[in-house]
Amino acid sequence: MTPSHAASQNFVSIRDIRDNVVIQKNGQMTMVVLASSINFALKSYDEQHAILQQFQQFLNTLDFSIQIQLRSRRLNIDPYLSVLTTLEDKQDNDLMRIQLREYMEFIRTFTAQVDVMSKSFFVIVSYSPNKVSLGRGLGSLFSAKSGAATISDGIFEEERTQLEQRVSLVVEGLARIGVRTVTLGKDELVELFYHTYNPNDPTGFAPLTDDTQ
């Protein structure tokens, strides 16, 4: 590890990502759930009222803190254009090839003039027997205020079970209001934290290292 890499690591409170669990240096364990959105504005008044009531009931059933975070990123259109280019090369019909070329040019021009954003919703669920703050969400994962804490395999399994129970409650509660959820795995977590520190990276992918493979 180079000195600059080591210095950068000092600003990150994440010690490890293990079995889809983010382990912080202070021992706190966190799981991140990706949640779908709802077209709330298109619902009828009664449907909106029912959703709000169910969401309020969901929050009232929780005896622990969660954080809901919205992440906006400019959509990288290059992979889509690459697919269209491949289709153009394979197209035998001259008219279809011209239409594809014109469509790709329209996409390039439109995305150059308008910021097309992709939005992702995350629910951060944490657990720690040390009573550390559970309401700081992802922000607490980027603060190097505490020393490293070690977790044995036995303790890790016990605490992961407690954390997974909390995640299950969150997933079930969100499902009642029509929100689909997916718990992020190690690769997705690495991707999330990479883009948190590199918001201007247009590639859309975190570089692979020996630690993330």
C-alpha cells in the first residue's frame, strides 16, 4: 500500500466489508438496502393517504434508527451507445442503419444539453451493542473519529443475526407500501462507497483491486 493510499484510508471509518455487512473501526455493523420508488403523484387521493398511513405505521414499529438516503448521479449513456453501435454494424438494412445512426446522434446531442440523472434510494440499517449513534447513516461511515475495534467470528455471527433481523423488519415494512428492496452485497457496497468518494467518475464502475475481488 502506497503512503498516499494509506493516508486516504485514515479518513474512512470502514474496516471491512464481510458477508454483505459493513464493519466500522468502532465495531458498528451496517447493512445497506436499495429501495425502489413509488409514483406517488400518480396515485389517487385515497391511495396516497393509505401509503402515508402505512409508512407512518412502519416507522412507528421500529425501535431502532434508520436513515433513508437519496443518491443522484448523472446517467452514463456510453454503454447504451456502445450497444447501439454494435447493432448498427450488424444491421443489413440500409434504412435501419441510417435510422440507428440518427437516433444515436439525437441521444448524444440531448444528453450533452440536458443532465439526465439516475436516482437511487438507500435505507441504512445499523447495529452495535456499544450504543454508538445509529442515526448518522452513510455519513458515519466516512468519519475517522474512533480507533479500530476487532470482532471475533463468534461475535460477528451473533451481531450479524441481530442486524439481519432489523433488515428483515425494514424490508417487510417497505413491502407493505409497495416498495421493492434488495440488500446490497459486497460488490455493490464497494461500488457505492467508491462513487461516494469519486462522484465525477463517468465510468460507472469501481476499479477492481485485490481487496475487492
